[in-house]
Amino acid sequence: MALGRNVPYRRFLRLFFNKETTDMTRQAVHEFVDSRLQKYPVVVFSKSYCPYCHKAKAALDSFKPRFNHDAYEWVEIDGREDMDEIQDYMKELTGGRSVPRVFIGGKFFGGGDDTAAAWKNGELEKKLEELGVFAK
Ligand SMILES: N[C@@H](CCC(=O)N[C@@H](CS)C(=O)NCC(=O)O)C(=O)O
């Protein structure tokens, strides 16, 4: 909506319309994230340049050949217009907004260091096995 300079309540209108846009984005982000978490047993929200995300990727990708189809979804959020809203929702869901946010079985599992440590001590493999995401 183009608001001319001569509209006296322009700032008020802009506040209202921006709020509406933000609310719509928030709702779309919730739907986007929730649908990923429902569909895929393993979901990671990541930024492509982040070294902690690379650590989590090394750990989870090592199981890739064993995963069932549709077991694993990697979501790069950098460059997305709704990146900040996704991180805000991550904060709501997990208590933190840093990346990576690794979810296993719909629940927050941890960040990059947690995932790498769990890979090393076998906990990650055990968790994935229990979840039944490996092809028989
Ligand atoms: N200890 C955390 C560190 C994660 C971290 O610091 N990630 C950075 C990116 S490399 C981050 O999310 N920074 C804030 C941001 O990008 O909004 C982990 O292992 O996941």
C-alpha cells in the first residue's frame, strides 16, 4: 500500500499494515516449521556458513545411507525472507535461536556441539535406531 507524504496518519497506518504482515509471516512460519517436524523424523534448521551446522551435518550425513526415504530434512534458513521469524519460533520451541537446531522425533535434540558429541559417544545412533528411521 503506497502511503503519500501528505497523509497525516501515515505512521499509524504503516504500523498497522506492518503488524498485519508480521502476523501473517509468523503464522506461515509456524505452519512451515510444524509441517517439517511432523513429516520428517530428523529435521535440522541451519545456516549454510555456520561451522556448528557443518559439525551437525557431518554427524547426521554419516547415517544418510541407512536412513529410510523421507527420514531426514535439512533446512537452510540463511537468505530466506522469514529467517528471523523462523529463529524467533525456534526460540519459542527450544529456548534458543542459534543454529543449528536439530530435532529428532519432533523434539529438540540439541545444537551442533551436542549432536557431534552424541555422534561420538553412540547416543545419536541409538536414538535414531530407537526411532526406527533406519531401513531394515
Ligand atoms: N554451541 C552452539 C553454537 C551455535 C552458534 O553459535 N551458531 C551461530 C552461527 S555459527 C548462531 O546461531 N549465531 C546467531 C545467529 O546466526 O542468529 C552449537 O553447538 O550449536
